[in-house]
Amino acid sequence: QVQLVESGGGLVQPGGSLKLSCAASGFTFSSYYSRWYRQAPGKERELVASMSTVSGITSYADSVKGRFTISRDNAKNTVYLQMNSLKPEDTAVYYCNAQSGTRRYWGQGTQVTVSS
């Protein structure tokens, strides 16, 4: 059974850090493009970070460049999103996504709230 399970969200003060995890089962993450999206209330879902398959080339939205890092542990079949220097505008539900051709899987989402 294919499944993506996210964890690591929570409440953090501005300037703080969080590390999100996305554990995959039923498929091999390294064979899929890995992406993190987020959706804030009243806004469209936006792509935050992505990682290609074998080469592991990464890319980031301008709003998070230099603060967020996407990584993957092939042995654990897990993708991570390290988020540093968090801002209130980073508040959103974060979703991980795996895509290969027409196959696309989503996690259930994890809430990140940045507030003092």
C-alpha cells in the first residue's frame, strides 16, 4: 500500500526552526521527484522545495531560499524539510509529494504555525 506520512510540524516562535519528515511506504522515494508544498488559509497551494531523483538536484521558492533545505535519506525512504529562520508568513499546512510520470502521491499534511 502506497503511503506518505508527514510529521514534525508544530508551533514555533519567529526565528526558530523545525524539521519536517515524510516517510514513504509502498514505493522507493529515490525513484520519484520529491516535493514539499504548503497551503496557507485562503491561499493556493504553492511549491516550496523539490529534489530530483538520482542526481538529487534541489530547487526552492524564492520566499524560502537560503532558509529551507530539502534532503532525502534513501535508507529510511524518507524526505525531510529543514526550516530555519521561520517567519509568521511561513505558517501553513505543509504537504509532501512524490511524482513519477503520471503517478503522484500526497501526504496528509502537517501544520506549521509561526507565532510569538
